[in-house]
Amino acid sequence: MKVFVTGGAGYIGSVAVESLLKAGHEVVVFDSLYMGHREAVSEEAVFIEGDLSNQELVRQSLLDHRPNGIMHFASHTMVGESMEKPFMYLRENTVNALNLIEGAVEAGVERFILSSTANLFDDPESMPIAETERIVPGSPYGESKFIVERLLHWTQVTKGLRYACLRYFNAAGCTAEKGEDHTPETHIIPLVLQVALGQREKIMIFGDDYDTPDGSCVRDYIHVADLASAHILAMEALGEREFFRYNLGNGNGFSVKQVVETAREVTGHPIPAEIVDRRPGDPDILIADSTSIRRDLGWEPQYPDLKSIIQTAWDWHNNHPSGYTS
Ligand code: UDP
């Protein structure tokens, strides 16, 4: 298949591109390089530098390439930032997606896969979180993703575009070639590894008075290569099915303190840590119930444990101490 990947120069998108190429697909990457890195895009992929807000460019790119499927990764993704810049998130994440969806319909694209988020479930009634959980977006970011899920719903109903929403929990880990390189970095695993690399004095643990076994927040870390394989399975399954939505995680929760401890084991560095105030907006526990995608698509994570995930991240960061510019 020919797959059009928005955000293919970003952290998760670049790994999806790598996996698609390995599986024999043709890939066209569309990325503004606002957060992504040109070096992260595999050489075999066609690259278009462009912003999804440019509706005419999106439309023309899709008409030129006429892909069979779209994987839509490009968006603003930070919960905290979205609380400070709600209109940027609510406008750009939704309007840009609509430009893409409209272009997809015009170009006769058959399948659309959306990167959605666990931030749809701010106040879950049960843990782990299944697809039946009621949706309560936790931020303008989460709300923007939910709106895009609804845009896809109505496009499927009215125009027949098949779609899948994959609601990720905490993406983590690296492949040998593709890694996590955000500026500024806010995610726990790369920050902990920066301490081990001597680039940061210590890690700040945001709160140890949560309602969890050790008081620090519990999250479900899922390897980016496992996210990528879920996307490919979803793309294939849309040949048979009109639409579906799945929660995507390992189904195991690890606390921030466990992340730091595991990183100490993997790196052999003492990684000094300091407990500081809570970060606004962090729920105590987020764990995915991924039973449905395992059952329906046969998805099986290759990195089900935290240690192997952190090991892959450590390998990449060791080889790329300054990220993609290394
Ligand atoms: N966290 C932390 N210190 C940091 C960065 C993150 O204690 O310097 C915590 C954060 O409060 C959350 C967990 O690590 O409980 C995962 O945060 P991250 O930003 O990696 O992902 P998110 O859960 O926000 O998607």
C-alpha cells in the first residue's frame, strides 16, 4: 500500500515510517518540521515539507500521490501546554485534521488512522481503562483529539472513509535508528536518561502523595515499535471493517519511582532524584485495557516490560547524546 504519514519526522511517526518501509509499503511523509527532524525520516520515503494548515498544499499533495491510507501523527501533543494555549490546540489540531480528512475524501483515500490519546479518560470509573469507559477529555489537547474522532465518525457516515482511532497511553523507547528528541523535553524517560548522560543534575519527581502504592504517578509505558505495529495491523484490518477505536498500552502500570529505579539498573548511574510539587493535571493512575486490540487484530507487544523499553531508549540516547544533531 501507499501510506501518507503526517508527522513522519516526529518521534512516533518516524518509527511508523520505518516499520511501514520494512513491511514493504510505500511511504510519503508530510511534516512541517515544527517539532520533527528531517534526519528522522527514512531515506526511502518521499518527503514533503509542509504545514497541515495549508489546505491547498495538503489537497494537492494527496491528489499528486493518491495514497491508499493515511496515518495522522502530526499535532500538538502536550497536555500542559494545551492548558496554557487552549485555542492553539483547539484550532490547529482540529482544523488541520479537517483539512487532511477533506483532502483524503477528494483523493479517494480508503483508510485513515488517527493517533488519539489516553487523555480522553480523565476521570475513569474503572482501571485498567477499556474502550467502554466514558469519555471525559482531560485538557484542550484531549478535547481536540476527541473532536477529530468525531470528525472521522461523520466522514465515515457521510463519505465512507474507513477509520481507526488508536488511543495511546505513554509512548516510550527507541529503535536503533529512531529516537525521542523533543525541545524542550518534558517526558520522564528521556529526562531520566539525560541525568545518566550527565546533561542534567537530577530528576524531579512530580509528587509522591498520589493514591498509588509508592505515592508517585503510575503510567502504562508502551514501546514506539509496538505502537507502529498496531498501526500497520489497523491499516490492514480496515480492509474488512468500517471503523474501530482501540486503547493501546501494555496493560501494566509503573510508577515514576519505578521508572527512575529501572533507569538506574539499566544505566548503572545513581540518577539523583528529588521529590517536588505535583504537576497540574496528572491523574494518579493510567493503565490501558488493550484486550480488544489483542483479540481483534492479534496485536502482541514485543516490549511488554519497562526494563527492555528503557534499555532501547538508553541505547539510542547513548549513541545520540545531542539527539538527531549528534
Ligand atoms: N514526571 C516526573 N518528572 C518529570 C517528568 C514527568 O515526575 O520531570 C512524571 C509525570 O508527572 C507523570 C509521569 O512522569 O506522572 C509521566 O509523564 P510524561 O510527561 O513522561 O508523560 P505524560 O503522562 O504526561 O504523557
